[in-house]
Amino acid sequence: MHDRRREPREPRDSPEQQLRKAICNLGESSDFDPSYEVPRLVEQLRSHSPPNVHAVAEGFRISVTEQPYKIPYLAATVALLYIPQAPTRGEDDPEPVESNEPDSFGSQILSNCWKCCRESMEKKSPRELRSWIHFFAHLTVARIVSPAAMLGFLQNICQALDELAVSYARIVKASLCVAEGLMRAGAILYEHDSAAVTALVDAISGAVPTENAAKELMFPIVYPHVAVPSSSFVIERLDGLVATLRVSATTGFISSLSSYPQPHSLFPALADSKVTSFALDSVLLPPEQVDISGQDDEEQSSSLNDMCHFHLTLFDDDITPNPATPEGYAVRSIITDIVDIYEVNRKDCARVLLDTPKWLPSETFRPKPGAEAPSNGDTPVTQGWQLESTLIDTILSNLLLVPSAPLPSVYYHSLISELCKLSPSTVGPAVGKSFRKLYSQLGDGFDVELVRRYAEWFAVHMSNFGFQWVWKEWTPDLSLTFQHPKRAFIRRVLDLEIRLAYFDRIMRTLPEPFQSPSAGAMPEQAPGPEYDYGDPNHPHHSLAREILNWFQGRTDQEQVKQGIDNQKERLMDSGESEATALSILRFIVVQSLHEIGSRSFSHFLNAMERYIKVMRHISTDSEAKADILEATGKFWRRNPQMISITFDKLQQYQFVEPSDVITWAFAAKNGGGLGFAEWDLIKGALDKANGRVLVAKKKVALQRKEQEDQIAKEKAKVTGEMDVDGNLAQDAPVQQSAGLTTALSASSTLLSDQKLALSKALEGFATLLVDTDNLLSESDWNSRTTWTDEEWQLNQTWNWYRHFCRTYSPHLTTYSKTMEVVLNDKIAASGKNGAAATKLRRFFNIAIGDT
């Protein structure tokens, strides 16, 4: 008989854990009633004996910073803890005595919360700081924090906007903090001091640059003849924030106050309380610090941070909230915070997102079909926005942010898939509408980088739901020119789907028009290798067969190197020049190694590592490296993904350099323009070069620190005491360590490689685009329906150049003088100096901040 007493039991929560869980689980029930659950939580926290201030304060810290959608209810809980308990009649007291003093337990909790707020400022955590500002703003509305104290807090933060040469990133962070505090507590603050509140709004409005050249690079809709086109479904983050504040200010912030739940109003004790307000210390945002150590993981300089950010909205305002209105900003900011915080768990994120209506006013969203409509008083709520469309719209506005999404794209893909799985009947239609809306923008100036991300999302989503899509909707577009953005998108999506499944699987999901080779949608055959020397009629078949046998027989590397040299002599004896003989052998060696490594990725790595000396033997100069890339590209010409993978490994083994890959990618189209595959190679090479520099800088910093520590120890031996700064006397010789010398030398080499890679990319773009004046006028754009394939490709290349400038802005800025010379020399050599040359220079100048 099974003895259950021997089964391991889950450890019980400690009393401290129980308190923290009670706070974090507030409102988790399906029928959340704050008028009942908030007082019950207050009673549970107060009744714990002995009072545990630390555990309760920690519970509120966790919930405020990790569950920001609960903040109004958490603030109401702390407010009830702060006010004195209901007075009781003592034995000798004829009447209970009212007290203005706050409850000791609640006061300590609130003091700890304020301490956490200050710590979030000191450690420069913008999201946590915003959450704490929301918390104290709701306490201000509940009359626990005085309006004067909260106003002073926001005024201190706002001082950052007046700093000399303040960066755009700091403007955004400070503006968000102040504006979101005003949206929640603005009505109370406006009643207290309307002039001071108006001054805060004016300060934020004045800090937003009216003329921002970066908008030309960042705007997600691209017209070649207009710097920043007008679009009804694009809004800049700070512009939307200022518009929201202006709308709120016209009503004394009553409109923004109603955008958030007010659970404190459910408790008369708060309204009747005369308790002394909680005091907020005077605090300031810590100053900006420029990292000069080279240890910033993202290596982001101010030039990139100073670029604006535009968000897309895909639906009409009656379906999803307008982000430039108080209600829309409130809803979208809460959803965005949930998405950001729950990155670690997409399943929980999807569940919380679908519960969003619980945490907002009842009239915010329409009731679900078949569900009982919530009521606002005695009136049922039948209006509002569509929850699922709002969720998808907000998630996509972050996925499609330029120059890059805040979080990995795959997270947004998987989150949308989880939402569909939890509520397929409601989320599925919203996703379908989003697909169609984005597709409708193709060919009308939609940014090519966003098209790339859209294609990836589409393909991944299809792979999660059986690759089912109504392709027949897009059948008419197969008659468009081959390089039209809609046809290019279809080819890209199907290529990605094949990678996620296999050729025949995807072919079966397509209607007949898409299966036809004449449609140009699917490859004519499944992706695979193409060994050029397998045909017995090839002139070098016998030679290739011999070399392939060496590799298959695992011949020693030195023997292979000698055999290659011998074959070179034979080719030269047969009349080939030395250069031609070497090129022939390089092609055969590289393709033969790929042939034995084509069975799997591990086979490829094993082949390269086994014959690494042979590869280095044949990759001695730029011509040799170009041959290696060309041989690889031809071998995998039916599989663009493998070209990208193998090129990356060739760079990793340093058989070729990033600059070689970039040169090859620009030459691959022979002047026709860049496609998605070519840009993937260029971006991969640039990221490789930049990543190597970042690692090298960290090694230099580490070696410097080790040397300084060693110097300090040596000095301590002499002086008998440690110098905490590690400084020697002026006359003490300091010899550079061998490790630091090596690290500096490696860093110098990699910096040169990085500069060369950027130069090659800039040269490549200038070569392709300098003679495209015929694509840049308004009349040219308006007649794009008659464009040829080459014209569409060159238009896409302009988009990639624009994306190159904004993405690698920090690196271009570092070498701005060199890059400027490279660009101008290339333009001068072309003999062209028209509209295209001017635009090439303008995009570059915006990227380096020279406008």
C-alpha cells in the first residue's frame, strides 16, 4: 500500500512570504471586487503579529514595479493603512478621540515606498521611477500626499529639461515621468496651483524640438521627395505626449483623471480623514554620465539616442484608442508596460493582457460577445474600444519601432501567438486585419526595415498555425512587376516559411497560381547545395574529384596544402596564369569542403575545423577572400539562409573579413539594387565588426584594471599602505603589462577593420545610388506604377541606405571625418552631383548630427 506520508511535501511559505504573496495576488480572482478585497488585504496586513514592516514594504515594492496595472489599488491599500484606525472608546473616555496622526505601521510602509522611489532614481531605472510616480500620484488624489509635495517632486524632475545640452533620451525620460504624474494627479495639482501645472506642461512642450532633422531618417513612411510625409497612422512619441497634455490641460486634467480607476473613492474613511499628509523629500534626477570606458553593452552614443521614435497605429480611433488623447495614452502605456515587464514569461503576459479591462475603468473596452455588459452606475456600457485590436495594435507599434524594436522580435511574435491560443475567436480576426493593413501599405512608401520585420512576423505566425492563409486574396498582385514590394514581400515570406518547415510542406498550402513557376513566388526547386564540379563534362571535374577524395579520406592538412601547390604548377604548365590557377583551386577547395559539409551544420563545422590550415593557406589576400565568398555563394545559390550562415562562420574563423562580405554583397546584384538577402549579409558583417570592437574594448578595460591593481599592490609593499586610487608618485616608472599591450594591439587592428567595413558599406551605397536622380522627384514617385524592376530595386536600396545611416549612426559618428571623405570621393569619382548626391550627403550628415 502506498504510504503518502513519505511523499515529499512542498515547503510551506514563511510568514514573510505569505505577506508578500497576499500583496502581489491582490485582484487575481476572476470576480475582483476592490471594495471588498482591498479592506480585506488591509486587515490581513495589520493583523499580522508582530507587524512586519520589511516584508510588507517589499511586497509593495515588487507589486508596484512588476505589476504597474495594479498601482491604483495598491495606492488605495497603502492609503487605508496610513490613516488612523477607527477610534475606540476607552474605559475612562466618554467619547472616542479623533487623531490627525498617521498610523505608525502605515507610515513606516509609506516611508519605505518613498525610499524605493529614491533608489530607482539613483540607479537610473526609468520604468521603476515611472511606476513609483504613478503610485504617489494616486496617493495625492487620495489626499495622503499633499498636492504641494507632489508638485514639488514633479518640478524637481522637470529641471532636467533645462540642463545645458540635454540629450533627447533624457528629455524623453523626464517628460514621461512628469507627464504621467500630471495625468494621474493633475486635477488635484491644477486645483492647488494651476499656474505651476501650466508651467510644467509648457516646459515639456518647449523641450520637444520643433525642427528635428532625425525625423527624416526615422519616419516609417518614405516618400523620396518629402522629408517627413504626413500620415494618419503614424505618431511620434513626444509629439503624442505633448498633444495629450494639451488636451488634458483644457479640462483641468479632469479628462485624464477619468482615464484611470479611482478605487480610493470607494472608501469614505479616506475622504473623511484629516490625517497629516505624508512628506516627500526634495530629490533631483541624477546627472547624465557619459561612458568613456567602452563598456556600454549596446555601444549607443548620444547620436542614436537623440533620434525620435514613431509609433504606428493600424486601426481607426473608434476601434483602438488614439495615443494622442488622454484615454488612449493611458491604455497604451499600461499595455506597453505589461509587455515590457513580462518579457520573461510570454504565457503570463498574454493572460494578464487579456485581463486588462479588469484594471481600467469599466467603460474603456467593449464587452466580449455573449458576456454581460458592465455598468457605469445604472447605465450598461455598450461603447468602448476593442480589446484584442488594441492589444495587437500596441504590440505591433513596438515591434515596428525604428531603428530597432525595444525587445527581441521573436518575443513579440510568440506573445501574439499566445494571445491567439488563449482567445482565438477574438484575437485571430485582429491579427488578420493587421496583416492586411500592413500589406496594403507595400508599394506606398512603407519602410523596408519594417517590411522585413513584418515578413518575419507573418512567417512565424503562419508556422504556429499550420501555415494557413487566404493567399488567393493576393493572387491579383502576381501580375505586378517582379520586384514590386508586394511580390518581394510574398517571396520573402515563402522563403522564411520554407526555412521554418520544408519546401513540399509550404507548396501544399498555396493555391495553384502561387505554385506556378511563372508566378515567381516559390523557388523552382527545394533549397539545397549546387556542387559545380559534379558534372563529368565540367573541365575541372577530374581535378575536383581528386581534391574531394582528399577531404573525404581525411588526408593530413600538410599533404593537402602540398597537393594544392602541386596542382597549381600543373595548371600553370597547361597554360593558365598563376592568378587563374590559384582562383580555380580556391573554388574547387571551398566547394569541395562545402560538399562534404552540406549534410548538416555540424558536418560543415567539422570540415572547416579539420582543414582550418588549408583554408588559411588559400585565403592570403583580398582576391583569395573574394574567391572564397564567391565559391560559397555559388554553392548555396539556392539557399540564401545557408549563404548567411556560412559567411558568418567564415568570418568567425577569420578566413574572410567583414569588409570582404560587404563588398561581395554589393557586387552580388551587379548594380541592380539590394534585396533582403543582401542586406542580411551586410548587416551581419557590420554587426560582426562592431561586436569585435566592443569585446576588444572590454578586454582593454579589464587589462587596465588588472595593471592598476598590480601597481597599487606593488606600491603598498613599498609604502606599507594601499593607495585606493592606485596612483604612483610622479617619478615612479610604470611599465605597460604584456597583457595590456596585446589587448591594445588587438583593439587597434579591430578598430581599423570596423572602419574599413563601414567605409565599404558607404562606398557600396554611393556607387548604387549616386546616379538615381530619376527616382527622387514627386512626379517620379507618382508614376511608380510604371516603374521597372531595376527602379523598384533602387528605391528599396535607398531605403536600406536610410536604415544603414540611422542604425549605425554611433559608429559613423566615431569615424565621421573618414566617412565623409569616403562618401565625397565616391561621389566625385562618379562625376554626378545632382539630387541623388545631395540626398546621400544629407542622410549621412543627419546620422552624424551635422545638420
